[in-house]
Amino acid sequence: MKSHTGGKPRHPFTPHIKIIQVPNSKTVFAICKWCKLKHGKVYAIENTQCVNKKDRLRSHFQNCINFKAAITKSEYENLMQITKPKKKKASKSAVSNNLPSASKSDLQGNIYF
């Protein structure tokens, strides 16, 4: 992989995609390099084009037989492991909702004036 300086780091799928810039659009699309080699650019654009985001590409590559045929099994498993979505942290409201709730009578019994 080429060295990268500044900005966000490249995702691990970069060597396996071809970037497509759509005129008059800020959105960057990607097509599967292996589908393009096997079926041609038109097929790849019509059938594999997706937004150049790691989760979208991971979804395509999980089902792409051309991708699986082009790389080794260990390389495939490694890519799927390192691009696995991270667990989201619980929000404060979710944490507080899991706390036992006190009834009104319990609270009134502990109030002193």
C-alpha cells in the first residue's frame, strides 16, 4: 500500500477498489477492482458501485466471489477481522435506564425537612 500523509488514513480495501468521481457531486464512489477485471467497467459500475465507505465496501466484499478468488483465505479473513464494526459505547441515558428505579414512596420516606 502506498504511504499516506495527512488526513484520515486509508481503509484496508483501497488496493481492491477503483475510485469513480461523479461530475457535479461531492460523493466519491468506488467499484470493485476484481469485478471490473472479470466483467468489465460497465458491469462493475452498474452492479458494484457504492459509496467509498469502509462498511459499504465490506458488505460488497463479503459477497463478492471475484474478490474471494483473487486473494488468499488468510488475507480475506484478516481484512474482514480488521474492518469489523466496532461496538458502540452505551449512552448515558441507556446506562441510567438500567439502574433500579426507586418508587415515590421509597423517596418520600428518606426526605428530611
